[in-house]
Amino acid sequence: NMWHEARKQERKIRGMMVDYKKRSERRRLYYRRIKADPTQFLRIQGASCKIYVEEDAAEIQSAASALMPWQGNRSNMIDRFDVRANLDIIPEPGNFLISSELSENAVIDQKMPV
């Protein structure tokens, strides 16, 4: 019956509209939370690795032109690509929570003091 098919399509479209509104509301709340405090969404992931030092490469990397002072402190020079350049502080070790969300690597979350 044509009337039943029209009602069926109308219900389907209405359901899609409701789902779209709910999704957009969840997206709006998610982005509002990120905007309020982006550090709450920071996840750091790492894996252990062996470092083989090549003396020639180490000399080039430790040259004064490749290093920059961290937080303006000339006694603490770091590589310009070092992740510490993005940190305001380096917290004391020992306040780590280890979560096994990923099977291959352990995810380390740390409560950063604000």
C-alpha cells in the first residue's frame, strides 16, 4: 500500500533527523570541553627502544646551532625538536597511571599540575 510506504519513509527520515541532532549536540559538547581545557585530552604514547650512538651524528646534533635553551635557561640546552620545548614544566617522576587500552603498547597518562 502506497500510504504505508510513505509513512515508513517519513519515520525513517524523522529518525535520521533525530540521530543527526543528537550527534551534532554530542559533537558540540565535545568541542566545548576541548576548548575549555585542551590538556584534559592530551594522550602521550611511547615505546622503549635501544639507542645506538654514532659519534659523528652525535657531534653534529650536539653542535651549538642545533641546541636551544629550555625556558630561556642557558644551562639547560635541548635539541630544537625535543618535545620538552612544548612543556611549561617537567613534573617529578612517580605520579604515573598505566593503562593497558592498547595491546601492543602501554599508554601512560599523567595528571599534570596546572
